[in-house]
Amino acid sequence: MRRFGSLVGLFILRAPGTPPDGGPVMARIEGQLYALVFSDRPRAQAARATFGVNEAAVFYVCAANRDEVVRELLAAGACGFIADYDPSSATFSAAGALHAA
């Protein structure tokens, strides 16, 4: 498993509305919330159907919006992020912690 130091260059899914019913798509693992992120747009698009959030928008995290995205994720209760989660095998390719800017 790789570790990411930043969300820059990754994609998140955002469901319409505000948490807990909307906002960033997350997973609860051992009692902790993690943002689900994806290494490319096609993976993020495929995840919408897999996770049943077809209305969620794919959002690219770049240097200009990174701080805003991190604030949003922290406010929603996320402690970190996992990349390219595969529910069929319960695996992911990388993980990282969220740090306030």
C-alpha cells in the first residue's frame, strides 16, 4: 500500500446536499471516517454505481482547491482518505491522513 501526502491530483465524489446525507462520499472503517478518493476519473465514475451514489459529482482536487477540500472533509468528520477502494476484495491502493492547512 502506498501512502499519499496530499489529495492533489486525486478525485473525490460529492453527493448533492450537506452531510450526513450529502457532501463527500466516505466510508466508516473501524469506527473512523475516511474520504474515498480515486486516482483517475474513470475509477471515480465507476465507483458511483458501485457505492450507489449515482447522483454524486466527480470532483478533481488541485492545488488551488486542496485547502477548501481538506476543510470540507475534516468538517464532515473524516480523519484520512483511502484511494481506489475495491469493495469486492476490501482492498485499496493507498491511504493518507488529513491535515488542516
